[in-house]
Amino acid sequence: MEMKSIPIFSFVHCFSGKGCIGHKCSTCLALFFLLFLTGFSSAQTGGLFENEEVFTITLSGDLAEVLRDRSGDPQYRFGNLRYTDGDSSVVTIPIRLRTRGNFRRAKGICSHPPLLLNFRKEDRKKTIFAQQDRLKLVMPCQGESFLIREYHVYKLYNLMSPKSFQAKLVKVVLDDPKLKPKEQGPFYGILLEEEEQMAERNGMVAVEKTLVRPEQTQLDDFLNMAVFNYLIGNTDWSVQYRQNVKLIAIDSMSKTSTVPYDFDHSGIVRAPYAKPAAELLMSSVRERRYRGFCIDNMAHFDKVIAHFNTLKEPIYAVYSKSAFLDQKYIQSTLKYLDAFYAIINNPKKVKQEFQYPCKEDGTGHVVIKGLRN
């Protein structure tokens, strides 16, 4: 298990001298055990995801041409990445970069499409990117505030499981005089680790099977992901079509584990372009809809519900202690979380919600190959 997926405020709470009570005690002991196992080692992440300090990266090159690459197969172009290290030295790394993604890459939706940064091993040595081969860079689509909200969702799932993508909030500057000043930044972006590195960090490998049904995946990991997507109000995912879900496994003979990503269509982010698929018959992304497969025996959910209850305090703290979110959004999000916890701790309501896929007259059987917005 990767210790760095747990925010520092969890450790502060545990070892602040206040002691531990009930489930908090077991949580603190687990955190201490993780700390002991890792020995404060940064070998796995190479420093990039070690803390939540925001630093600035400057990309240079023909970025106007890169940003215009919105259709067909995206083409790599050469550029440079610059940042200032701890001793105030400017570090420059040659990179290749291209656009990536589907919805946010399409023309007319986002001011800045997501990018993929590709490093050569010899160029990234002795830099903060030493352990990174490729990195996804999530760019602001229709305003920085929604990107920052999505970053917090990644931090939430880091609490849920080490089988999650590590995220780093950075300031981005695009150094290309062909771009308009407002296009150049600075603005916030999110660096995301690549699938292969996430899998390796968990002692697993990425899986590229053409068809895997959700019933065939590792049940605990699937329920953890499915209930999490319910918590954040996200219906934009599918195991069958690999819609915003990656699969990893110990080996080719093992069941796959599900790892979610891309949360901009979730109700907790509330991006202006986000809306549920018409097939789901939902009025808004703020409406929660459980999208797992049919499980009649509610006892299968006991473990995951207990897990969410154990993590309730640090989940709320992701928002209440954030230095990047405005207070109005924080308060509305805490109420959104309240509604989730009221449901999962009410046996009648949670059965009604989580057995929705079993209803013949509902939309729980709908499988969506990406949202058509």
C-alpha cells in the first residue's frame, strides 16, 4: 500500500496528542503502520507526488499548433519543460507533447485540451521527473475552478485505495508568442501519473483485455469504485467500454481491479458542460445514480460501507481544510457529502439505491459507451 496516497492532515490528526477513539484509533494505527513500512522513502514516486506544494512548470515550443490538434490521431511535437528546483536553479527538460483525450479534446468545448508529456530517460535524470516516463497534464476546460474541484476528487480516491492515480496540482505557463496572453496563463493544471506507473506502484500490471464485464473484476475493488462514483455523482464510466476506468491485475491469470479517473462530469465538480446521458433519464449530474451491476445480497456492501464510514472524517477534511476552494463551494459540497452518508447508513435507503441495477423498469442495465454531449 502506498503511504503517499493519504494526505498529511490525516497524520496530523492522529498524532496531535488528542488520542484516538473508536474507528479513529484503528485508522491511526493503520496510518502509523504505513508510515513504518515506507520509512519515509521517496523511491517509488521520485519526489513529484511527495507533497501538495504547488510549483510552476513552463512549457515552450510550437504550442499553438499543439493546442489546435483537436481531431484524428494526435501528433507529438517537440518542446521543453522548465521549472525552478529547491535551490532556485532553473531546470530545462526536452520533451515531446501532444493533445490527448476525447470529450475535452474535441473542438469548441475546452479552451485548453488535455496534454500528454513524454520524457526521455536520459533527459529526466536528477530532476523531479526522474521516475516519470509519461505524464498526463489536465488543463482548464471552462475555468480553473472546475479543474481544482476535479483535483480534489483525485485526492478523495487516494483515500479510498492505493489503486488510484496520484495527482499533482501545478501552475502552468505556455511560452509561445503565437498564443493570446489569456491562453498563455499562468493557470492551474493537474499532473497525473501514467497507468503503468500506477500499476507498478501497486505491484501489478496494466491490463488491455478487449472485453471485461464488471462481474468479472475483483469485487471489493469494483464496489469501492462504484460506491465512490455514486458518492461524487458520477455516471460517466463503464468497465465494458473502458470509459474512464483502467484495469490492473497481479498477472494474466488474476481478476482485474478497477481504477477510476476523469471526474469532470461528476455532480461534485459541477462543470458547466456536464450532463447525464439521455439514456439514464436523469435531470442533472447532481442526482446520484448507482451504476454497478445487480447484487441482490446487500451483505456484499457491508465491507465497503464500513470503509467509507471509517474514512468519513478525512473525506470531509479534503474539502473543509482546502486552501484552494471557495467557502460557498465547500459548504455546498459538505452538504452533498451529508446526503451520501445519510443514505449509506439507512438500511432501507441504501438497499433502494444500490439495488437499482436489479430493477427491470429502471436504467440500471444501460451500458454507455461514453457520454454524447
